[in-house]
Amino acid sequence: MTEKLKTLLHDRAETVDFDVPDLDALVRAGDRRIRRRGLVGLTSVAAVAVVGALAAGSLTGDGSGPGRGQTPVANDPGTHAAIAWTTGSVLHEGGTTRDLGHPVDAFVRTAAGYVFASKGDVYETTPTGVQRIGEIDLRHPHLVSDPGGTLAGWVQRGTREYVVHDLATDVTSVERVAPQTDDTSMSQFVAIDGSTAYWHEDDGIAAHDLATGRSTALDPGGSVQNWLIDVRDGVLALYGDDGVRVGRSYDASRPLGEVMPSSGVLSPDATYYAPDDETLSVLDVASGRDVTPALDGYFFSTGYEWLSRDTIAVIALERSEDDPLTLLTCTISTGDCTVAVDAAGSYPHVQLPVGDPLGG
Amino acid sequence: MAQRDKAEFAEFVTARSAALHRAAYLMVGDVALAQDLVQEALTKTYVAWPRLRDKGNAEAYTRKAITTTAISWFRRKRWSHERSTESPPDQGTPGHDDSVTQSAWLWEALLDLPVRQRAAVVLRYYEDLTEAQTADAMGCAVGTVKSQVSAALTKLRERLGDDPDLLPLNDLVVNR
């Protein structure tokens, strides 16, 4: 084989000089991204809120509301789940606090309680205590859940199994062994929506029916160009070459305006999508219309968890990333935002129910 | 990120940024765009740095980020259109500047390739990666790499003629 093509490429590459990248700017941009990723998670799926009181009640068998201390949620837009956060081992929710006994590295919400990671172990909260239910990556714990159901999932440390735990039955099931991967792998347990688990592997996105154990490829022949951001009520939010796409299948998905951030959260019935951006943004999925509630006075704000079909929890920083976190609730139908927690804490001590450690 | 990790990352950037810039430039054909591309890829690498247990994988990770980001940008911004399919200018008479002229034609022809094909050529013939390594960097199957390289070389031959010294012949055969 001739070397001429290679020679041309090398000669051409040598004709240009490049400045050494601005390392400080690079680190600043990276740190911002880590924080944002920590806020809503790369996959974001854990950040979606409870579907509704009726569903939650039926799942827990408690007609008066969800069990295990979860704040009830109604279909009435005026009622929504309480904002929850942790500082160290203390869970704050709805004006009450509870010491979980283990420092929380990351946590998710379900209709039957919370699942959290602490120093490589996975725990569930119960009405009377806290129970260890598995092991997870020590440095980068990543949890997923269906906030409207009773299931939470993670990749088991050591065995690399995708496991799903049902908080209603206390049954933990092994669904599949994650493939052996190298450091550049995109493999990840992405989402649980109803009775379907979703994971992203190097050869594409798989939807795994937890009832039958059957997996199907969402995007046959897919690649790292397509990333599953979130799934809610059977609707997929995907990130691809042309930005965010939304639809009930990969083939049926269509671009959602010019939304380019690669993470975000769908509302429980997939009516709205909130991209993870520098400032709060909410779009109507059907029309692409901007329905962002008014929120001024913060240099950074983003929606991270839907508390009802109409209300989103928002994290905000007033002046700098060193400020204590402000948590707000914003209602789409009224366009209003209200401060719920004025100083929830600072990185990295505070955690929100997004499945990943806040602040990376 | 821990200070030790930041120091390691800074060392990686200092050592490898020039090489990464050159590969990025060949993929996009524009110095400013190549710098943006490398900045974006290094930011992604910085974010992923703590989980790169083997720092020897950092360059592979960054190369993958450069390639997939370049493909994404080009497709997103619709810059990957075929710019021209007309024949190259008359190749003139043999002379001392033949190689310079030929080089210019080849460069023009390369820039006219769709971005995936150009990325495959750069990774295979500049970075000297195997087909499997190229597939990993592009986030696609090995068969796709073979077909992309084959299509690229076929187009270059159509533009530049059948000069056996100019282009590799054996990669025109695709075994899927």
C-alpha cells in the first residue's frame, strides 16, 4: 500500500500551529458540566416525580396515599410532592427531618420510599428504618427509579449485574449481567419506567421488559450518537445528532425545537420537557412551545425533578457556585415560582433525588 | 476533581494537545473549528477523568470524543454536504511542483468527503488505527468502518484518477 495518502495527511497536519488549550478555562467549563451533571444526572431519569396519588396508592395498597413516608401527590395541579434533599445522613422532606444513619452519596425517590447509596452500599428507607439491599460503585454511584412506582435499579458492584429492587415486595432481582467494558464504554443503567428498564450499551439502547425478561433494541444499529435521556409514561427523550428528540419509539421520535443540552427531565405524563441548561427552561412536548415559568434573580437555575404533572422542582444559585443552594417549585400552568428552601446546603454535602452525586 | 487528578489531567493536555489538534484539523479542515473541537473533547475528558482508571485510555477517550463530536457538529449544522463533484482542474504537465499540486487536489478532495468518511480516513491513515480501533473511536461497527473507508477511497479515485501511488488499493475491497 502506498504511503502517499499518509504522507499527505501528515504533511498537511504539520502546516498548522495550535495554541496550547487554556487549561483554566477548560477546567472551569468541566467543573460547571460536572455540577450540572450532578444536578440532574447524565441520564436524568431518576429525577422525574411521582405520577399521581391514585397510582401510588394502588401500588402500595394504601388508599390514603403512598406508603413509607412518601409525600402524597394528587392529580390536582395545586398539590405536589414535597421537595426532598439530604445533608450528610439527614433526609429533609416536607418540613421534617430523619437521620438515615449513613451519609447519602446519591438517592432516588419512588412512591414507596427512597433508595440511596452510601459508601458503596445501597439502602432502602422503610417506615421503621433503613435496610441494606445491595452494593454499588463506590466512587460513582448511579441509581435509577420510577418515581411513580416502587422500583429502583443500579449496577451491582463486583458482579456488574443490572439489578432491580421492588420496595413494595422487598424483592431484588438480577436482570442481566452488564457487558465487560473499558473506560470509554457508554454502558449505563439509564431508566425504569413502569415495568420496563432501559440501559445504554455500546451497541445501542435496550428496553428490558421486567415482567417477561425480554429485551428489545430501541435503535437497531444505533451508536453513541443516540443517548436515552429520559423515559416517562412510555415516551422517550433521546439525544442525537440534531439535539433532543421525543417520541414513543426511536423511529417515531422527532426533534424538540432547538434543544441542545444532552440531559433533561420529562414530566410524569410527558407533557413537558425541562432541558438541563444554565437557566430554567420548560417546553411543551407536543408543540415545542416555551412554557418556562418566570424566574429572575439567579445566575444559574435548572429544573431537576417533576413534583407533579404541573410542578417542577428547581435548583438555583444566586450569585456564584459557592452560594448555598436555593430550591424552588415552579408551576407551569400559573407561570409562578416559589422559594421552597432558601439555603439547602452547599456542594458536596447536599444531595437531591436525581440518582447521581450532586456536584460530580 | 481532586488536585492530583487535576495535575494528571493538566499533564495529559500539555503532552497530547498538539497531536489531538492536528487530527481534529484533518477531520474538519479548519483551524478555528479544530480548536473548538479539541476544547470540547478535552472538557468531556476532564469530566470523565476520575473514572478513567487507566489514564492510558485518556487519549482513546479524547479521540473518541473528537470524532463523535465532529460527526455530530457537522451533521447538526449540515456542513457535511458534498461541496463539489466536478472533476479536478487539469493536472498540467509533469514538473517540479507536481507533488504540491497533487497534494492540494487530494486535500480538496478529502474536504469534500462526508464527515464520517473523512473521519474514517483520518483515523485509519493518519492515526494509523486498526479497523477495530477506528470503529471504537467512531462508535460504529467494524463493517461500517470498512464501508466508509471504501466509499471514501472510491470517491477520491473518481476525483483524482487511478494513480496507484496515490491511494491504497487493498482497502477498496470490503469484507463485511
